[in-house]
Amino acid sequence: MLTVFLPPRLGTSFRWLLASSWVTNLGDGIAIAAGPLLVASLTRDPFLISLAALLSWAPPLAFGLLAGVLSDRHDRRRIVMIADGSRAVVLAALIAALATGHLTAAGALVALGLLATAEVFADNTASTLTPMMVPRDDLALANSRLQFGFLTLNQLAGPPLGAVLFAVGHAWPFAGQAVLVAAGVLLVSRIRVGAAEVPERGNAVREIREGLAWTLRHPAVRTLVLTILIFNVTFGAAWSVLVLYSSDRLGLGAIGFGLLTTASAVGGIVGTSLYGWITARVSLGNVMRAGLIIETLTHLALALTTSPAVALGIFFVFGAHAFIWGTTSITIRQRAVPAHLQGRVSAVNTLGVFGGLVVGSAIGGTLATHFGVTAPFWFAFAGSAVFVVLLWPQLTRIAHSDA
């Protein structure tokens, strides 16, 4: 059974990478619920709560391109180990502040920002390791296994576990995350990969320009980056106040908030099982078009409903869409990008992802403060609807991703 799920041809090093990814994803999933709950326990200001999302999303925007240059220049395995080790140190400091009763809202926000900064370097570099150890034709399989761990552990198991641990004691979820991140460092240390082609050093700006220029020239990758940038503005506006939406609109407590993400993960697992069947029958361009319609209607439905049961169903459907979109995007990029540019083009993609989230979270916090907690969802629906119309013709380019 294990060999069916994880064929030997993927290699021993990929198994170590997969194990590291899974344990760190569980820790990050715990923090998905615990981080916003921690800030909300220290302040009820909607803007400060949305700032927690902003500080989680801003570091990839600020440091993503630098992370891409470093991962193309240096030992990628070592970068992941150093970055995750730094996260364990920050978590230890956060736990100490909680244990001594000296943690303030500002201190919690700083810690979340530092954790997100270290994660930028870990995640960007880890994404470049897979194509170094897995044959091109097996990248879709390898990415689906990585995404399976992300869905089941980061999205499904982690958030409710984080909410439960937070209810037991505010320091417990962060202690659990620290242990898991440290375990991830030990696991990734077992990886053995060949050296990537190293670009001429000494001009980081030139190297960044090279990654940007390549992305702009490639139709499929360019369209994916543009699409994710635009739709993450609307997504970020709504999701930045999700913890307030959960409590004030749906009447859910800490555990209920975690269950919203869990429902999304269950949908993602269903998407995993249907992914091969769907992509064998539907062009990638039409898969993307359908996904953007689903995302647009998700914002509308959440703006209208006050029922927790309906909201859980909406998150289930959204989770299936998010998995299908994410797996397709990653595989297209890894297949298309030369090995020596993997880090920089991945960083450009990350810039689009988090650039949209940062702008969206600022919009969401402002709208919720002045017009109520559903206002960001109405903005997300209207903005997404406009962008679907504008992007519609461009999405057919994705179908030619291997050209």
C-alpha cells in the first residue's frame, strides 16, 4: 500500500523531504488557528486583528525575491534547515513571554512577523528541491503527495488541534509547533541532492531581473502569476477578518473557527481524489475558469449566510477548488522553469501570492472597521466578478504550459 502511495522511483531523498514537509505542515496548521486566536485574546480591535494577517503575508512580499536569489546561489538543503531552526528559536521566545505573562498584542504581532519571515526562506527553497530529486514526469505525483500532507495536516488536522490546544493553554499550540519545526530540521538534514547550476554571483539585482524577465516571457507562468495576484487581493480582504467573521457573524467559538479550515481541507482531499479524472477530461484553461467562478461565488455566499452549517459547506467546495488550482499551478511552474531559475521564478510567484494578500488584508481591515465584518466579503465578490471577466480570455494560455 505504501509503495502505491509513494512509489520507490520517487527516491529516498524525496521521502525525507516529504516527511519534513508533513511534520512542519502540521505545526504550521496548528498556528493557523492559534496565531489569530492569540492576537484576538490580546485585543478586539479589528484593524490590529487584520494586521496579524498582514504581518503573516507581508514578509514574502518583502523578502521573497531575496529568498529566490539565495536558493539559486547556495546549498538549498542548508537554507531550509537554517530557516526552520530560526523559527524554532522565535517560537521559544514567544512561549517564554506567554509563560511569564509579559506578552502584549504588539509582541505577538512581532513574533508572527518573524515566523513568517523565516518561513519565506524555508518554503521558497523547499519548493526547488522536488524537481532536483524527482523525474519531470513524476512531478505531478510528487506534488500531489506534498499537497496531500498540506491538506490533511496543515488544513485538516492542524487548525482544530491548534484551537483545542489554545483553549487548554495559550502557550501549548506554539510549544507543539516548535517541536514539529525542530523535527522537520532533522528530517531535511537526511536529504541528499546534487548541486544545482549556480549563476554568476555578485549582482543580485541582475539575477532578480533575470527571474522576472523569464516569467514575463512565458505565457502560462505569466498568466498564473497575474491571476493569483489579482484574486489574492479579493481573497486577502475577506480572509483577513475571518476570525471576526466566524465569531460575530456565525457565532462560532475557537474550535468552530478551526473547523472552518478543516472543512476546506476535507474538500481539498476530495479534490485530490478527483484531480486526475478532471484533468483527463477538462482542459487546464477551463479548469482554471471554473475555479475562479467558484471562488467568486464563495465570497458572495459567505457575505449572505449567517448559518455555520452553510458556511462549512461553502468552505468544503472552496477547499476542492484551492487544491486543484494549487497543484496545477505548482506542476506547470516546475515543468516549465529551468533548474537554475527555479528559486527566482518561484519567488516571483510568491510575490504575486503575497502581494495580493497584503493589499487585500489592508482593504479588508479598513472595510470591516468602517462598514462591518461582511463588507470585505462583498468587496471580494464584486472585485472577483470584474476580474473573471477581464482574465477570461487569458486563461486558455495555461493549456499550452509545456510549449
